[in-house]
Amino acid sequence: GESFVKEYGLDGYMVGRGILTNPWFFSGREDISEGERLDTLRKHLEIFESVYGDSKSFNTQKKYIKAYIGGFDGASKLREDLMKANTLEEIKMIINENGK
């Protein structure tokens, strides 16, 4: 990070698409709870829906499901179920059905 920039006289550094696999990268935290992951996914999709409504396909957001849903027991199955959803309401229903 910052020490690398100073040591080599760089103007800055860039984080690539890998940030999509860890949205908490800049927090320095590694132990993100299942609840926080699910809440963040919900909030992300609620923002998408409030900004774009029906003007953009909901399917464009499915790539984020993999970023948010992982690192806990049952994540693989939950992710598989969530990928079948086509609306925010379906996402919420699937999360609720899984007792989250």
C-alpha cells in the first residue's frame, strides 16, 4: 500500500477487478460474518433497484452474489439458490427461507 508507493516514488496504485471477490478489502477485516454479508448484499441490491428500477437488468448484479456470499457453512448452496433469483423480492425470500 502506502509504503510501497513511497518506497518506489509512485503516484499511487490501483486495485483491479479482484476487489469484486472481497468487497471488504479496504477495511482490513477478514472475518466478515454471514449476517453482515447477507445484509450487505440486500443493501447493494436495494440501492441498485432504487437507482435503476426496471431500466437495467437485475441479472447484471448477480456477479456480486459470489462476492458477498461465501466463507460460511451453507454458502455454496445459498449462492446457487440466489443465482436463480430474478428480482430483489426473490433474493429476500430466499435469504429469509434459509433462516437468515
